[in-house]
Amino acid sequence: MPLTGTFDLSRKKKTTTELPEVSISEDGDVRHLHLGTPWIQGSMRIDDPFAIELEYVQRMMAWLLFVPPEEVARRRALQLGLGAGAITKFCHKLLRMDTTAIELNPQVLQVCRTWFKLPPEGPRLSVRLADAAQEIRRPELTGTIDALAVDLYDHQAAAPVLDSADFYADCRALLTDDGCLTVNLFGRASSYDHSVASLAVAFGEQALWAFKPTREGNTVMLAQRTPTRPKRAELQARAEAIQARWGLPAPKWLRVFKPVALA
């Protein structure tokens, strides 16, 4: 039987604006995180906790295609929406990057530490309990982030919580000259079209790349601070290096990862 549990970390009186309650479940050797519904908001393979389990989350690492492998450890990563902590753990533990995550729900942070092997904070790892829309406007963050991962969904997982052109412009302002944003878009077609249009306003059409949707319906998009069009041979070499160094299926990405062609 799957293991399920809920964790109420607040001693305050419940209100109608309370954040969704966090629960976990287990399916064989994979543990899942939920926010008050059966929707899976993150996963971890119990015997390999620092690997990235979900296909769409692996694709959120596509920015590695645009960075020389030997430079990765000198880069800085920021994740908006902690989920099960997969991106934060991977960047911190395996890529050896300076890594920060911003999460609104304190239950998510506590469950990640208790059940999803999130390491303690230290010189290269920080988790901030804050509203991402406000936190990313801190002046000291401007131009300092090389890899920005955005996966901000509420418990219904119907559309991104933050998805406006203004929000994406704030994200762009965080990036270094060759920095990249990756964002998970999941929901109705109308929501996807709106997201692409907002990204194009903030980054420009030439900056956008996209994967084909996963079987579950997640479409990961990438936006470059400075648009480039690497040659196929260069991307192939990077993809093979990514797979050899960190075990991500990057060569397969190139079959379903292309520049966005807007009508």
C-alpha cells in the first residue's frame, strides 16, 4: 500500500487563505509530494535522492546545453517554487553550484527537509520563505543568476501562479548576460499560449526555445537573456558531456527541443 501522510506545521488558527496542506505518497521506491490534491508536485527516487526523477524536471536543466561543462560549478542557480527540491538538490549536490530556492509555503520546506533529503543550508545553499514575485525584485539579485528555474503552481496545477510579461521581465533582469530561464508550463492550451506570449514580450521571440510536451502534459520552455543559435554539432557535444558527467538524458532532449517559431 502507498504510504501517505499530512503535515500541519502551523499552530495558528486556520483561515480561508491558508496555504494548501502538504502530503506525501509512495509508489514503490518513488516518493511523491502533493499539495492538498492527488496532483504530483514533485518526486524523488528513495535510493537515489539527488537524481532528478521526473522527466519534465530533468528538462528544466536544459540551460546546461548553453554552458561549457567546466564552468557550471562557477555559476549561480535560483529556483522559484521548491516542490520536492529536485532542482535545488541537483544544482547544489551534483553540479556544485551556489544555489538558492524561494518557497512560499513553510510546510513544503519542512517536508523537503524531512522526507526529500534537502541538505541543510550552508555557504552554497539557501532557501528563503518568501513571495517569489517580491523576492526577485531585490536589487542585489539583479544580473547575478545564471540558471533560473520557475515552477510555480498552486494545488490545482491548472496554470502558473505568476505568468505575466511583467513577471518574466523581472526574471530576465535577474539573469547574467548568458543566463537562462527555464519554466514549466502545464495546463490548458489557452494558458500555454498566454505564457508564450508573455515570455516573448519580456525576452523577445529569438530568445525562446521549447520542448515538446511530456506524456503528462508538461511543456518546458527556455528563455535566454542573450539569444544565441548554437550549431547542432555544438549542442550534441554538450548533450553528450551532460549525460556523461551528470546522468541526464540530454542527447534525447535534442530530438524534442527547438527554437520557438511564433506565427
